[in-house]
Amino acid sequence: QNNQIDLFEEYFLNEESELFHENLSTKTLMLFKDPQSVKRSVSSIAYHPEGPNKLAVSYAVMRFQQMPENMPTESYIWDVNDPNIPDTTLEASSPITTIAYNHKNTDQLAGGCYNGLVVYWDLKQKSGPVLKSKVVAEVENSHYDPVSSLVWLSSKTGSEFVTTSTDGNMFWWDLRNLDKPTGVHKLSEGAIGAGGEERYVGGTKIEYVPDAGPTKYLVGTEQGSILTVNKRPKRDIDTNPRVGIDNGRHYGPITALQRNPIHNKFFMSVGDWSVKIWNEDIKTPIVRTRYHSAYLSDGTWSPTRAGLFFVTRRDGWIDLWDYFYRQNEIAFTHKVSDTALTCIKINTTGTAEYPAGKYAAVGDQDGTVTLLELCDSLYVPLPKEKESILDIFERETRKEKNLEALKKQAEGKTKVVKENKALKDWENKKPEIIKETEDLFFATMGKHEDAMIDGGDGRSDEEKKSDKGPADDIGGMADDGDDHGDDGGDEPGDDRPPIDDQPKDDGKQGDDKGDEGDKQGDGDQDIDKPEHD
């Protein structure tokens, strides 16, 4: 039977490629330069929740004791349609170290200051280009170190947010109560100091995603570890678990901490020269990048692609890792500035004109914000990328759990080996100990026998005295009624009553006794015995 086939048939005409390769690229759209003459670093960037057409930028000098006199404290809101002049000037009593928009009431911004105060601005009250801030609480109820992170909460009122600082405190605030924080928690790794008190650690970053748990907060610390803080209603705030305490902590403060926007169970931390990806179910990282050539200052996930994240370096470069493409190498790198980069922010919301995940705002140490436009491959989700990245993370999680189980098993074997070694050492020393005991016993018995040969019974004088009974007491003999004269003689060792107790001899008594002696005995001796009644 003959078969016929069409040689020109298109078998994959309507099929889409699961992975298409495109030359990755970024394009610089515009620069937002700090209008102040004093050079200040960009400390924080926040996109407007309704779209990337506006972004708030805060400026501060974060290096210790490097702040010049008459340091400007203004921060700005920039409009991408007019990058030359700030849209709004935000005034504060101290340089702003962190700033964030309220996602529910988008006309509200909150910021943390260098002096530890927390302030907010209400854009509805704006009457000109300058908007003054309102202080949330006084100094005695605020942080006493610079505020390092601020995050708005998804509460019903939309007026609550949380802050942390390097002073080791975590404060919860409510704009309806501006006198003091509504909640306070001390950050600790569980270590105990020399005085028996719990040692506290400084907080650097807070990550809060309601989908991962409305009462759960991730907090990065100065010591490179990650704490999970739980704030349940009508319960004490607790810290558990602590991630990276024994294994996996960074060798420096954590500069970025963010959950994966697609898979909230996994989160990323940036610190020292590397990036680590964690699963909240285990206490060790499941993925670690190789060490970069420069210190890392910030990092963020792509809001649209599950396996793509960005990191900024202190040498002015930005690196892009694409785990859907490869896991062992950087997918793309781009030089942004000649100075150190300080922070990065990707637009999480978008419009038809400005799609989500397409624009990256990068701040540097000279106060310039560079707006980058990413190519399609860096923000358009790829087919089956979500499932593939989840499979990669789950596979690495299983590997870490197996390694942890093997480690515990090895520790158990080590313990058994130590116990067997101790038992073996005892068996080896047992004959020697027995011999020493026998030698000591025979030496003691030899001394005892020598003492008996010398004329004694081997006992000391004290032992003899303790064995002496009441019948051996001379005073007791005087009252005893036993007959001691049956021996018929007066031996030198015989016990006699005291002289005072003997009957007096008046002469007549002696004659009578002499007569009795002549009648009874041989008359050789006259023995005087006391008379008994």
C-alpha cells in the first residue's frame, strides 16, 4: 500500500515558541537631577499607585557623619512629562530617608526622616508647588536612629503603616492617632547578652504582602539575617521563625527584601555581594547567586515576570538575572552612572501608554534618577514561565530539605561515634583502674597486719576507747554486786573499789577475820575482803 504526504505542509504554523531569544536592551528615557547645589544621594523612589507618570524621590546623605552643614531637607515629586522642574516640593524638618505612597488614598505620602521622626503629606491640601509635612509623633515616641524602611498596610481604614530603624524598634502607626505608635516591637535574633538580657538588632528593610499573610512581616537586619514578625490582633507580637541565623546570612546589612510577585511563598534578599532566594518554610536559602564584582546596594523583582530580577551595584552598573533563561550567569548588564547606584524601582502598575514592568527608575549617589525603558523580553511574560520557575524553586527546596536531613543524620552518627569512643576508652582503662584499686586494698591490709604483729590488734587508741563499755568503768564497779573475790588472790591487775569506799578496820574486825582465815584456809595469807550487806 502506498502512502502520500504533502512535502510543503506547515506542521507548526499556529504553534508558539515556548522560549524566544531577543537581544536584550535598555534605553535611557530621561534624567531627574536634584536641583540643590549640595550633592545628596537618592535614598528612596516611589511610583504613583495609579501609574508611572509620577514618582516621588527622597534625598539624604546616609554616610555616617558625612552630612554637611545647612543640609537641604526637601524632597520632590517628578512628572515624566516635564523632567526639568519638580512637580511638587515636599518639605520636612530633616532629610527624608524613605518615602512611600498610600495605595488606598493615593493623595497621601509618608516618609521617614534622618532624625527618626515620621512625617506625612496630604496632596489634597496642596495650594502651590511647596507642600509642608505633618509630624506623626514627637521625638520621645519616635525612632532615635534614621528610619530605614516604611510600608503602608492594607487595612480597612487605609491609614496605617509600619516603620523600622537601626535602633532595633518596629513601630505601627495610624494617622488617626498621631500621638504615639499603636504597636511597638523589639527586633531580636534570640541571642542573650553577657548581662542575661536579650540582644536587639537593627532593622533595615520591611516586606509586607497581604496575600502571604495579613499579620506577617519580613524584616531584614543589619546583621544579615531575616526575621518573621507576626502581629495578631489581641496577642503579643512575636518573632518566629528567624531565617539565616545559623546558615545563609549575608555578610553585611540587607539592602533589599522582596517577595516574588507571582509566587509569594518565595522571597529575595540582597546584601553584601550576592542575592539569595528563600522559601519561608526552611531557614536556609534555596538559591544563591555568585558574588558580583562590586557591592550590591538594592534589588527588585520584575512585577510581570516570575524569574527576572534586577540588582544595582556600587560601581554604577545594573545587572539583570533571568532564571527562565539561565541560572548560573547574568542575563544582561548595563552601565547607568559613573557614580555608585543607591536604589531601583520598577513600576508595578501601568496604563495603556505605560505598561507595568516596562520602566525602571534608578537613583545614584549624586542625586540623579535615571528612567530606563526595558525591551519587550524584560517585561512581557513568556509562555509557561510561571510554571517553570515554580518547578525550579520547588526542586531547590527539596534539595535543601534533603541536605538538612543528611546533616541531621550525620550529626546523629557523630554522637553515636562519640558515645562508642567513650565506652571504648572506659573498657581500655578498666584493667588499670582495677589494678590501682587492688594495690590500694593490699597496701592498706599490709599496714593493718604490721600493726598487729607489733603487739596490738591493729586498731588505734580512739577505736579502742570507743569500744570500751560501762562495765569497764572503775566507778561503775563500786556499785556492782558481782563477786570479784573468787579468784582467791590479789593480782596487780585486779580492779578494786576506791579506798574511800572500803570499810574501816577498827582492829576488832581484823581479829575476827584472822580467826576465820585460820578455820578456812591453810593460813599462808590473810586476804581482806569488803563485806557486802
